[in-house]
Amino acid sequence: MRGWILSFRLGRKRYYPRQVIIEVENPVNLHQLIGRKVVWVHPKGKKFIGKIVRKHGNRGTRFIAYFRRQLPGIALGSEVNIV
């Protein structure tokens, strides 16, 4: 399944670089996606692995994923694979 990184999760006074908002193209069942792994591949080949932890918003296509290491800014707007 494919998804796109929209932005980092933002607070009032700071942003959280290890937490990103991901939009999924065609979610079948929202509760089945929670707990799945998210993989983003850097253009140089380095992999960043995260996990979908909860839903974001009322639309039903956006989720928050936590990554082990913080993502670089080049990741915003790019595609991720949901395993």
C-alpha cells in the first residue's frame, strides 16, 4: 500500500521530527492499518522504518506514524510504503 508524507506533527511552539502525518491513497479498514510498518527510502538508499500509531483528523485517510530516527526535510511530500 502507498502513502505520502504530508508534514511533521506540529505543536503550538515546536514540531516533532520523529512523528509525521501520512495520507493513505485507498484505506479499506482504518483499524487494520494501525500497528503496520512504514518504510521511507532516502534517495541514497538508507531506509527509515516507522510505525502507524493512530488516526489523524476526521477524513479517515490520514495517520500519525512514529519513526525510530528523525526524518530529514527532503522526506516531506514523498512516497512511503506501508507493509
